[in-house]
Amino acid sequence: MSEKEYDGIPRSKIPWDPIIDYERCTTCNKCVEFCHVGAFASKKEEGSRKTVVKPNKCIVFCRGCEDICPTGAITHPSEKQTQKIIDKLKTKKEV
């Protein structure tokens, strides 16, 4: 089950989704099989299979799929920038 909130902030407001480099992705589906919250899916597109990201499913600050990807096709946004966004959202919430 994916997070509905992270640190009191709605998950949908936190930009923490995997980024797939489709030039490197071989559609091996290791990320699909690995991710226990279902952040990835295999989709048929233009007659071939493509791995896609399901927005807001990824657990904030989880990077396990990066390690499991044999071609290094998966990255995430900057942890530092994401934390700044979370801190800013928390400050707004407290006002």
C-alpha cells in the first residue's frame, strides 16, 4: 500500500516519483516485480511493451528500484530539493 501522507503532507503534493530513462530501459520488468507498492506498471504502447510510473505511488525517499535496475534507467528527484519542498509545505500547514 502506498503512502497517503508523508510527515503530515498529502503524498500527492510531494514530487517524489521515479524517472525512467527510456533510452536505457530494456523493459525487463525487474522494477515492476520489485516494487511492493506498485509504483511501476508494464503497459502496451504502440505495439510494444513499456514500463511506466504510476504517479504518487512511490514511498517518499525510497530508491530501491534504482539498485534493482540492471541498466541504471531509474532515478529520482533530488532528496535535498524534495526535503525543501516538504519543509515548505509543513510550514504552510502550520500557519
